[in-house]
Amino acid sequence: MKHSNHDGAGIDRKLHNPIEDRLIPLEPLDLNRVHSIDDLVRAMSKTAFTGRQVGEAADVLEAMARDKDCFVVMTLAGAMTVAKQGLIISELIDRGIVNAIVSTGALMAHGLVEATGKSHFRYNPGVSDTELYEQGYNRIYDTLEPEQNLDDVEEVMSEILEGWDHNDVVCSYKLNHTIGEHLAKRVGQRGILKSAYEKGVPVFVPAFTDSELGLDVALNNRLRESTGRHKLRFDPFEDLEHFAATLLRQTRLGILTIGGGVPRNWSQQFGPFIELRHRRLGENVPLKRYHYGVRICPEPVHWGGLSGSPYSEAISWGKFVPPAEGGKFGEVFVDATVGLPLIVAAVLERLGKEKQSSAEKVSGKKEKVSAKVSRRK
């Protein structure tokens, strides 16, 4: 009688052939064969660890961008505009890859600083935070936001809010649309809200009062009250209903998540919201979940917070289509100021090559026609 040995000796192991098992071999990253960002990201996808995650995420974002029936929601948390990533987001909007934005209010406020021509500055570790406060500099890790910038933003907000009809209820997507319109008419340079206005992309800020923009609305209401005028009414449920109605009209949904926090959860709870309307209220609405997902966030899963939770966990909540049913996901555990530029640049390069190839084909056809005409002459 043959006995199995489970003491680690391995005498009963049957060694498989990885080629017969159809395993995918890794490939060395040869910099001599890298001539572009896309070359680098494709090469990284054939390596391991975070490098492979970057490459796989680029593949999923590319699939989202090429899927003409996919409506892409981008969620933004963290100080991405302070970190000078705003134009990447604008580019995604301008190219029609991102169709809706869900963001923290702070990110939009600092983006408004940037869009109105103001600057952020490097932090000098030799200056204490007490001194920074006294000098009017607000520190965000290694970067400074001058308080004067926020005062300048308040002037823009004041002009917009003073012209707001108090009978028109305020919500974040309406206000951001109006700010974008203001920027489009008054400011020459690019910005997230300007691009969003020009491309008809709604921008939602679920935790609106947790931001400089929210404080500006609160201050304007106190001013209105002190001068005997009607206060503006803010209703966040108008955001929720507009977001849900917008997504219900789509064929397929994709989500591009930077960080986590409220923007991620608010966007993902669309699936449960629709399910509850169907199950508890008996509404005849189609059950929809996100088909694609790309997440860039270094938060580890073992802390238990939403920011670090994988898409597989969200499947249990009815928020995402399982991979077995066609769901495609890429998750990258890296600082978004590293991951986002690499991934987006690679995907734009791929899409650009396709357009260039199409243009070359058209040009080639024209040359052939010209040659035929010449021969006929």
C-alpha cells in the first residue's frame, strides 16, 4: 500500500509542465526595447508585483475607452489638483474617455485655484507649521496652498452665488456646471470644471460642505441672512437622483477610481440604490452594476476601510459585475501621482496610434488614387 508523505519531502509530487498547463511566462523588462511610455507599460505588464498591476490597469482603461457603449465615472480623492494632476483629468474629459466626475470638494477647490491662474508651491521643511500659519501658508504634505489663493476663489464663488436665484435649489453638479461656465467665459487656461462644462460632463461633490466651496456657500448664506435676503437651499439628494438617472440611461458602466473615500463609495452605491428601489419599492428599473473598474490607491486591504477594499468585495454588495460574467478590473497599489500619469499616457498613446494608423490608411488611399490618375494621364 502506497502512503503519501506530508512532511514536506515531496516524494509524491507530480511535476507539471507549465507550457502544457498553459501558464503565461514572464518576460525580462528590456529597456533597449522601450521607446515610449506605452512600450514601458506593456513591458511592465509582463513582469510582476506593482509593475504588472500598472500594465493590467492600462489594458482595462483602454478597454473602457474603446467600448463605445461604456459610460465612465471617474472618482477623485486626495490632493490630486494640489499635486498638479489636474490636466490629466482634463485630458480624459476632453478626449471623451471620462463621462462623469465624482470628487471631494477640496480637490475641486484647489483645482479652481489652478484654473484661475494661481500657483501652489514647494514646502521648505525648515519652516515650522506655526510659522507657515502666521505667514498665511496652508501645508498639504510637501506642498503649500497660500491662503490668498482661497480668498481669490471666494471672490469667484461670491460672484457666482450672488447671481443665483434663491428659488433655484443648489446642488453640487449644478454649481460646478455654473463655475465651469464662468471659467469658460472668463479664463483662457484649461481646468477640470472648464473642460467638464465644455464637454457636458457632470461633476458631483457628495460631501460638499467638507470643502472650501462648501464654506463659501455657507458664508454667502450668512451674508444673505444678515442683509435680509433669502438664503440659498442646498439639496444633496438632487445630486443622487441626477447621478442615478444618468447611469440608468447607459448600456454599460465603467469606473476609474483615484483614492477612495466618499467619492468612491457614493459612486459605487448606485447599484444597491437601484436594487433597493426595485426590491423594496417595486420600481420597474433595470439592475445595473459596473462592468469595468480601474482603481489606483496604495491603501492596504487589511485595515478594513473602503479605500483599501478590492473590487471583489464590492461584488458581494451588488456593485460590480463578477469576472465570470464579463467584469474587467485592474487595481494598482501605488501613489496615484505615479500610477495615473503612466497609465493614462500609455492608453492615450495607444488610442493616438490607432488614429494615426487610420490617417495613414486614408493618406495611402489618396496616394494610390493620385498614382492611378497620373498613370491614366
